[in-house]
Amino acid sequence: MNAYLELQGIRKRFGNTHVLNHVDLQIREGELVTLLGPSGCGKSTLLRCIAGLTEIDEGKILLEQKDIVNLAPRNREIGMVFQSYALFPNLTVVENIQYGMKMRGASKEERHKRSEELLGLIDLEDKRDAYPQHLSGGQQQRVALARSLAVQPKVLLLDEPLSALDAKIRKNLRTEIREIQKTFNMTTIFVTHDQEEALILSDRVCLMNKGSIVQQGTPEELYTTPRTEFVARFMGSYN
Ligand code: ADP
Ligand code: MG
């Protein structure tokens, strides 16, 4: 595989707990990979390690063949969206979207052009001057997504971005996320504990358990040829 993002032998411990045990993963440019697995298996930790928010104990993180392990988070060109929206409450929608661009010294014209494009994509042009507290959960997650995309990251990490939303909004938004991801050909890791979400969204699913990727493949492969009892049980629990 021609890897765009590659993890090699990632290990992470908290105290005596081994949270990530030699994780290897290769992702192609433009691919959407889901990390699926039960609560506590290490999904968020893995994303945080990739983003540079958590230091790894061992391993390499290669982005376009360059090791980014020693780069500060803001220099890694990786965007991240969390489960809870974490927008700046004192900034409007458009200011939230432009925030990262401003920090990076983008001109006013550039910021305006980019934020208008993104507001159109997330369909929130009429909310540009609203504050986060006046938006629904789904709208806030759209803004969080736009804010991450605004700085044109090379990789987008989404940590259960839909799990705080109710079922109908969740389904609509996951379709939108997939469309936006394809529009930008954005290399994306989508974390979820929801089998249905993983099956519907992804090019490839990596199933994690206890700090390791236990099986990866297309959604169909995981369903039809589980290699272990854990995989069979986990995939089979969704009907
Ligand atoms: P997931 O996202 O799959 O639910 P996490 O990556 O959040 O799992 O957590 C994996 C394990 O690491 C859990 O046992 C959790 O308690 C532990 N853990 C996560 N972050 C920390 C931390 N900062 N300090 C100590 N333990 C942590
Ligand atoms: Mg998590």
C-alpha cells in the first residue's frame, strides 16, 4: 500500500496500564478509516497520539513519509473534532471557523473566502453571526468540522463526533461528513463504538480491542470473515 499516514509500532502506557500495544496502521490518501471498538480499548488515546496531544512511548508516526512525532500539535497539519463540540463560546460561527487561520497568519481576504466556502458546505450561512449557545448540537458539530477543515489539514481525526446527537440528526450528519470528506479527498480517521456507523461510513474498518487492532478490512470482510471470536461477537452484536 502507498501509505499517506503510517503508524509503526505505537505503544503507550499510563502508569502500569498498557493502553496501546504496538499499533501498526497504514492509511491511503483520501481514505476514510474507522477505528471501531468497545469503550476503553484505546481509540481516543490513539487519535490523541496522532494529533500530538498525548506523547507516545514508542513508535513512529509518518505523514507523507516524514516522522512527525517530534512536532508540536499545531505543526502536524492534523485536524481533530471531538465528541463534545468545544467551540469557543465567546466567538461567533464565522469567527470560530476563522480562528485557526487567523492564528496561522492568513490574510483577511483568505479567511473570508475560505469561511464562506465552508459555511456553504455545512449549510449554515444564515448562522454566521450566531454564538455557539444558540446552535443545536448538530449545528455545533458542523461548525467544529468546518473549523478543523479551515486550516487545510492533511489528515482529519474525528473522535465520536456524532455520539452526543440524537439518532435522526446523527444519520443525516454522518452522510454529510462522508460527502464533505469526499469533496476534499480528506484522509480521515473516524472513531466510533457504533458498528452501524462504521459499516456505513468507511472504506476500511479497524476493529480494536485492549490496545490493539485485532482485525481490519472492508466492512463486508469483518462481517463475513471474522478471524476471532471477539470480532465475531462484536460485529454480530449489531443487527
Ligand atoms: P476509548 O476511546 O476507546 O474509549 P481511551 O483511549 O479513552 O479509550 O482509553 C483507553 C484506556 O486508557 C482506558 O483504560 C482509560 O482509562 C485510559 N486512559 C486514557 N487516558 C488516560 C490518562 N490521561 N491517564 C490515565 N489513563 C488514561
Ligand atoms: Mg474515546
